Amino acid sequence: MSQVRRGVGHDLCGRVHAVLGVECYLADTHYPSPHQSLEGESWDDGLCSKCAGGGLLAGYTCDRCNGAGFEPVELIDPETYQPG
């Protein structure tokens, strides 16, 4: 069975929020902008700090990222952000 290849710049991101389970609907070229769900949630993500992105810890699904390998990172409010 042949696998359909995604076309960069033509498909949706599809990244799923590790806790909420909502999916990013933006084009797959939206990086480094935050992910956005149809429900209005906005998030950034990075490798899970507990399982280092593997999704498993000691043979079990990581409880921090729910096996996704990524965890949500809190967004900084641009109106209150002060560098340094």
C-alpha cells in the first residue's frame, strides 16, 4: 500500500495539544508562530521535559505529554513581556 506524501506549504499542521487534545488548524508553514485551534486555544510546544520527546517513560506512556512527545509551553503575553 502506498503512503500519501504531505506537501509542504499545502497541508495543515495537525499538531495536537498534549493536554487539551485540540488540533492546530493552521498551515504547516506557520512556524515559529504559535499553534491555533478552531476553538480559539493558542499554544507553543517543545520536547517533553519528562520523557525527552520519546513519549514513553520506563515502558509506559508519559503522564506529562500523554505520549505525544511534546508538551505545551506557556505563551508570554506580548503586552506585559519585558526582555532580560
